[in-house]
Amino acid sequence: MTPQIDGKVVVWADERSGDADIYGYDLATNREFPICTAPGGQWRPEISGNIVVWDDERAGEGNADIYGYDLATNREFPICTAGGNQSTPVISGNIVVWEDARNGWNNTDIRACDLGSKRESVICAAKGRRVARRSLATSSYGTTAGMVSSTYTAPC
Ligand SMILES: [Ca+2]
């Protein structure tokens, strides 16, 4: 499900073991490899360079978090484990952006983390929902365009 590609690596969410996991395929070597097979669902991977990000339900449904994996070092790392759902991450270079429901599902924010500085930023926390691109495709709710200036920063 939801395949993404950057360079020669394809990533996707895969339910072969029951709950969704993250897998990758290297087009240069024709090799498939698991990226994250932790308990609970791992969904909606995105990739930029060597970094894969996804939303991760290992802490329970309703408390999804954002995790990352560095293909260069084979190291997994949490990006945001705040309360509520953090979901539908996207990544460009060192910047990860996601939809964040820590303030309620009907008051979602857009937040970002700079993986270089490990700083989290609020991109938009205006009242109402902010819906990420892929949930937008399946959402029956109205949307509010979110993008604006960062309002404060806090550690990731
Ligand atoms: Ca969470």
C-alpha cells in the first residue's frame, strides 16, 4: 500500500504478517528488505534520500507516532511521540512534516521536525482541522489550507 520512491529505493506499507509493516525495495540491487516490523500498524511511509518516515501505532491505535529509519546506518529513531495521533508524514531532506492531533482530531495541526537540529516546529495550529495530502484524498470532511509561519519551536 501507498508506495513511495526516491532515487532507487521504493517503500510501502505491507500487511503480509497481519498488521502493517514498512518494507523497501532497492532497484539497484533488486533486493527487498524490511524497514520496520514492530508490533502494531506501521503506515504511510515516505522517503527522502536515506531517510524513511512513517506513522506508527506500536503505542496503540489513537496514539500513532512518527518514526524514522536511516538506510545508511540501519538505525530506527522516533521523530514525534506526543499524545494523540501524529500521522501522514512527508519528508524533504532533513525536514519532516506531519498532521498532528495532540489537540484533538477536529483541531489538527501541521507540525515539523528538523532532523538535523532535532527541533520541532508548529507550522500551523489555527482552530479547525488541517488535513495532510493523503488523508485529504479519502477525507469526507472539509479542509482548511494550512501553511504559514512557524509560531514557536520546542524539542522534538
Ligand atoms: Ca502519538
